[in-house]
Amino acid sequence: MSASALPDELWRRILEIGIEFYNFNYKDLCCLSITCRRLNRLSSDDSLWSSLFSADFPQYPIKQHRSSSSVSNKSLYKIRYEKVREQKVLAHRRAVLRIQSEINEHSRRIRETELRSAEEKEKMKSTVAEFLNLHKIREASVALNVWQPEVVRGKQKQIVEQCNVPVNNRIHAIEMELKLCKQQVEGFEKALRVEKRRMQAAKEKLASVEYHPLRDFNLAVTPIAEQAMRKRLRTSSKETRS
């Protein structure tokens, strides 16, 4: 038996099964409608488009959109689709801008942390230089108590006289300052790693945000969740009919 010999009721049931169990969508029906006159007529059936409308736009009852009995469900679907598409485009733009804002904020924090880390490292570098100089002064001070050639002794005495602060006290303070600098640098390095991971995650999130006319970007609904929702709606609809 050829396909053209199948009765309309059987073709209509095939389309219903496609929508209920095989995720036929509006694109599939539109593609079928251009294959031949018969499928053009059958794919425009109000019951098919009513099922699609309820599955894709459950928050908008189709009865509230029907202002006239002459308006087909396919036309109602098109009107609602265009409105929802506009809303989704705007929501997608807001989602992208939100993520881009996050990336910019992470970038700003990274630059700020890198600057503070560089300043702390420079401070630690000069502190280390002072620490080494104080050690030389203390060594020179100790060396003055033992016999030294006069030339060497004169240089050591000059080094000691140039220092106008108590060496041991200052060395202790420098050691504490170096310890604090090291902790600060380690904290900045840890903060940098965290911010870089967060920025990378935000970039990956931005790359994954692709526009889809039936995706809610405010709720971050995934395609898998959308399919599950449509399956639940079709099951409840089938139970209601039975």
C-alpha cells in the first residue's frame, strides 16, 4: 500500500505519535507542510498545534489567547512563539551581559591583586636587603671585640658607627616584617589562583550560553530539563484524554 493510500485518520495519528513520543516540534510540522498538499493540510490540524502550544508554552493557556474562533492554533502558536522569542533574546542578552560583567570584575580583581602582590614583593625585597645589611653590622660589631688588623678594624668600626639604631632590636623587627610580608604574598597568590579559576569558569559559562527560543535564561533551564518537562506535560495530557 502506498503512502498516498493511507487514510487521513492514520496520518493524523502518526503525527500525534510523533509529537507525543518522538519530540516532533514546530519545525518538523512546518517541514512536513511543504512536502505535499495533503501533509500541508494535515500538519495544520488544530489538535496538533494545540498539543505543541501546551508543551512549549505551558505558562500561557491557549484559551486565553483565543479572541476569535476563526484564528487557528497554528496562528496562535506563531504569535506566542514570536513574543516568547523576543523575550528570550532579551533574556539571553541580559545573561551574556551579566556574565561579561562577572568576567570584567574578576579581571579587575586580578589586576588589583597582582599590583598589590608586586608592591608587597618589592617591599619584601628591600626588607631583605636591610636585613642582610644589619647582619653585616652585627658581625662587624662582634668583630671589634677580637683582634683585627687596623685596616680591617677601621672599616668595621665605620660600618658600626653608620648605624644609628640598636641592631639586635631592629633585626628582630625586620624578621617579623619579613614573616608578615611572606604571609601577605602567599595570601595574594592564593587570591590570584581563586580569581583566575572563577574567571575561567565564567568564560566557560559564557561560551556555553547559546540562544534558543524556548530556553529560559533567567532560570538557566537546560535542554535535558526542557525535554523532561515536555514529556511530563504530554503524559499528563494523554492521561487527561484517556
